[in-house]
Amino acid sequence: MNKFDKLRFLDVGKIKINENLADHCTWKIGGKARFLIEPASVHQLKNILLFCNEKDIHYIVIGKGSNLLFSDKGFNGVVIKFGANFSNFNIIDNELIAEAGAWMPCLSKTAGKLGLSGIEHTIGVPCAIGGLVYMNGGSLRKNIGDSIIKVETIDYAGRIKDYYPDECNFSYRHSVFQELDNVIITKVHLKLSPKDKHIIRQELLEILQTRRQNFPLKQPNCGSVFKANEKMYKKIGPPGKVIDQLDLKGFRIGNAMVSHKHANFFVNLGGATSDDILYLITHVSDRVHKATGFKLSCEVKYVSGNEIKNIL
């Protein structure tokens, strides 16, 4: 019996062996994970963490995989996924409390039906709330950090801690959780405010319509590839505009292509490899830097070897 096998006898949740990681990210790219486990409780999550630490097994935590690029070589360790079994939520007065795996568009839609406003901008963001808070993501120049009341976490030693807004260090596409390698978001508390539900519904419909018109929603992608560079934004514009002006829409490497609809979206045409995406990101970034003098940084994280890495 190797060091992985005992996992099957522990109370850890749903276990999948040699699972295709391409099925767990929106880019539909990636090799196999030695183990993929979907816990249903903090107790089960703690069991996984303690076991992996004891056995010196590498592990990563994911949600919907909308901001991840998995290596085609796979992950020889444990991928902990917050899926359907870790996605419960409820709303008490004007506070939404959601487990880390809760689907963000569902939360936004549910809040809107109850006449509660504040997270409409997330209706089209295809991710779980834990990942959104980790990245301080959002849309329409808004960030989820603006709505945070409290973030519940567990560290790799199984210790529980709550983080409040002044401890989260929220800024554009950044949170303190990106700096704390040993902390996992388990539950999020959001503040909402009353608003006419008919007005909210109209706003949600308009946001979704805009996304359908401007983004390649029918092709596998990760959303925006590059973060907005504040200085470049003020002088020239956002990454998509700059990439478009360089006539890079439709540029492809292998089966990875800069979308014709939005130049900051890179799509998988079918069978794209992780190297295709990496080379495309590097090529576009180099072109932008050469033309403008500005360096772009990626929103996307690369899962390679035994860790999650920045691409640029």
C-alpha cells in the first residue's frame, strides 16, 4: 500500500482517482490528477489536510477552475475541489452566507429575486465564490471585496480563523489570501442592501446581454487573461483594446487563439495544450510590451509540477 491508498479509508468526501483535470476547468485543458477529492464539510477538509501534511503529499485547492491553466502533465498529488457538496448558502436579513464552492451567478440571481443588491456585477462571472474572493474578482470595474463582511478560513494545520475586511488587503485583483499559502477560504459572508427586485432583474439581464454580445461564451476560455495595468489603462486603454489595436484578434498558436470577439479572451479551439496557451500568452504579452512599453500581468494561475504558479 502506497502513501496515497489510505485516503480511501478516511472520511474525506467523494474521491476520484486519475481524474482528468480538463473536466474541472473552463479552458478544458489539463492532464490527470492522482486524486481529486470533493469534501462536503470543513471536518472532511481538515481530514484531507492533516493526512496530506502527515504523508508529505502535495495538494492544491480549486473551485470551478475558471482562473486556472492545468499542465498537460497533470498533478501527482491531491486536488481538493469545492464542488456541489460544498456550495450551500443562505440569506439572513441583508447578509448572504455561502460556502466556498457556491456558484457565483446563482448567488447573484437569488439575491436579486429577494430584492437584495450589491453583487449584480458577478452575474456573468463563471466561478465559485471562494475563488472570486481569493482573486478579489468581479466585473464592471467592481470587486467582490467591496461586499465582504467576513471570510472564514482553515489553515493547512486545521486551524480555523475569520478574516475581516481590514485584514483582507483587498485591491485590484488581489487579496491577502494570495499571500497566505497555508490558508483556505471555506465560507464567505457578504453584505447586501434592499433594492426594487424588478430594477435588479433588469440590470442583471442587461449585464448578461452585454456579455453574450462581447465575450466568446460558447468557446472554452478562462475569462480575461490579463489584468488591467492602471498606467496603461489611463494612457491607452484596457488590455483587450491594446491587443486589438495590434491586430492580434484571431492570432493562434496550435489550437489556442485570441478571440475574435474580445482580444483579452484566449479560446481553446479544441485540443489546445497547456503549452499552446502559455506560448500564446507570452507572445501577446511580448507584442504589447514592445509596442507600448507596458508589461502585462496575468490573472490566470498555472498548475504545474506540484504547485500553483504565476504565469507572468
